[in-house]
Amino acid sequence: MGLILNPRAFDTVFMQIIQIGNMPDFVESVTSHRARLLEALFVVLVGSCAACAQAGDKNVYDVEYHAEFLPAEGEALVTLEVGQDNGLLRELNFDVPEQRYSDFRGSGSLRRDGSRVIWSVPPRGGQLTYRVLVNQLRGNAHDALITGNWAVLRLDDLFPPARSRSDVGSYSSASLTLSGPAEWSFETGYGRVDTAVQVVNPDRRFVRPVGWLVAGELGVRRSEIAERQIVVAAPTGESFRRMDILAFLNWTLPDLVSLLPTFPDQFLVAGGNRDMWRGALSGPNSIYLHPDRPLISENGTSTLLHELVHVAMPDPPAQGDDWIAEGLAEYYSLTVLRRSGGISQHRFESAFLKLKAWAERDNGQLADPSTGANTAFATLMFRDLDRELQAAGSGLDPIVAQFFADRQINRHRLRDLVENALAGPSKVLQNVMPAH
Ligand SMILES: [Zn+2]
């Protein structure tokens, strides 16, 4: 069932067939033939998979997530269907502010308590529906936007976090389907959603779809880079430079992945349009990027690479330790650019001089949240730490790889790993972090 569980495997096979057919390089749009072929495969395979999970393991309940985009209303109509026959899942308690999430209906009992909605799930399963206002401002620009032809947002916006109450040892088997106007297609960090795709997160008992989503009339490019399935997708006609991004990833991702093997197997770069938030934002399996954002800024730093380091980081940092996430993201975005030949040694050094001037001018320090001069300070600290480790015959690379693999992103674990490599305390860390 290993291959069957992975719809992307079929997607890749299908793309290879198309490429053999003398179309090695093209902006893809959904063809009805392709959609029908994949649908025929997945209806059978995903359907049977969910059924066998349910039949084979008495601790598993099914959750089918669906969202239908309604561009004329600026909304999505969401449905959660819970399949169970033994009452494993008893309650879902959603964080759903009223101004964005409305019209809740469901089997079993439902009640709203402030910004939360609590659904008592019937013992033999049931259905919950609600509406989501898609557009969302971040500062003065949208980080979620729907137009007549497309939508860019996070799946987290459609399926917000929920506390679950369920039997001890039980867990969900989750799948995702999406729909909208006839000509729309859907790209996510789980792959293209033609029919049901499995949503997997081994860390969670109650799994929900997360990460960026691009829906609508799309231009899409796919590639395998560093053994990762990469998709760059954006609405057509919005000047998103997919091939520039793919070339940049071909240039830098192999170095990044060999340094940080925790980078996910599937990854989506989601492009918005010029009216959207003018930056880059990472999700667990995807990033959003504004079309005007340079791949490398004039000062030698790269927002895209910075966000890619965040993507390789398996968990958010511990409270108080955001400087670790931001400092490492900036340090390794510069380092990977230098190693891959994207910037010269001279520019690499000059980028650090600018960070130093910034940190000194604005009194940068280790901070949470970390931005601006504080992140500049943390970046320089990691450079000093790398030098200290290299002088002792080690280096920061293996420590960061281990740090990410251990999934304990906090200052104590960082110090332990560094002291272990140095066989003693680190002068650099002692300067910025008082001893135990
Ligand atoms: Zn960052």
C-alpha cells in the first residue's frame, strides 16, 4: 500500500509521461483527461485505504476535510465528516472568531462560546459545516485573498486549530478534498488535490490540513530537486516568475538539503499577486512569496532561502528562543548562498559587515520575537559560534542538523550539543547566555 498511499507518486509518473510527449517545459493547466485519469485512480485507492484503516485498527477514526470555494461570496464552505462507529472522537473545540467563521451546522450538539465553537461528535460519526470569509489582512495587505479567478491562503485558515477529546490511544486518519468553479485546480504542500489526498502528521493524534494553498486558474511547474518533489504555483497572469524560482531552487536546495535533511519530501512555493502581502511566509510544507520579492536582495541576503531554512526546522522554537530560529535562518541563508556559488566571498563578508553595523546601531540582542537588528545580532552570534566550533575541529553544520533532527529547538539543547562538540563550555555562548 506504500505507493498507493502517495498520490504524488502518480502525479510524478503522469508528469513524466507528459514530458516524454515532447513537452519538457511548460506552464501546466488542468486538462480534463488528466483530471479524469487521476480521479479514476484515487477514488478507488484513497477510498479503499480509509476503509482498511478503519477496519484494520479499532483505534482509528476517519476525518474527511472538504472546502468548496465560492468566489462570488468571497467565502469557502467547509465540511468535516467524521467516520466512526465506536465513539472514539467525542468533542472538537475550534478556535473560530465569529467575524470570520459563521453559519455552523452539524449533527450532534453545537454551541458557540466566545471565539470558540464546541462540537459534540455523535458516537457513530457525523458532519459539521461552516463558512469561512477568505480575505484576511496582515498589516495593510492581504495574506489570504480570493478573486473571481483564484485564491491564495493557508489551509489552516479553512481548517483552524481544534482541541480534541477522544479515547486514549485513538487517532485520526485524515483526507482532504477541495472544489470550486469548474476551471479551478488546487495545489498544496500535500500535492495537487484532484480528489482525496491523505493528510499525514505523525506528531498529532487529531490531524488537520496545514500550509499554503493556491487555488484557481493556475500556472504550475513541477520538478524533483535534491530528491524532493517541488511545485511552484501561482495564479496565471500575475507576473509570478516560476522559472526564476525553480532555477534558484536548483542552485541552492541541494546544499540546503544536504545540510538540513529535515527539509520535507514535498514542497510548494505559492505565489500571490501584487496586491498581497509583500514578503515571504513559511508554512510546514510550503511558502508564500510575493511576486516582486527579489530572490537575492541588494545586501546579499535572500528572503526565499531564509524561509526555506524555517521550513527545514521541524518545530517552532521554545518560548523565549525565537532568536535561534531567526538567527539560524539568516546565517544559513547567507552560508548556503556562498557555498552554492550564488554570492562571492567578498559579498558574503560584506553582508556580515552590514549586519554588524545594524546590530550595533540599534542595540541588537537575543530576543523573542526576533526581527531587524535583533536578528542581525543573532546571525552574527551564530557566525562566531561556527568559527569557535571550526577552530576546535568541528563546525556548526553537524550541530544544527542534529538540533533539527532532535526536534528540541531551545537554548538548553543548543548549549548541550555545542559543549559536547567542544568538550567544554563555549566562550561565544557564555558571552550572550549566562551559564546554567
Ligand atoms: Zn524568519
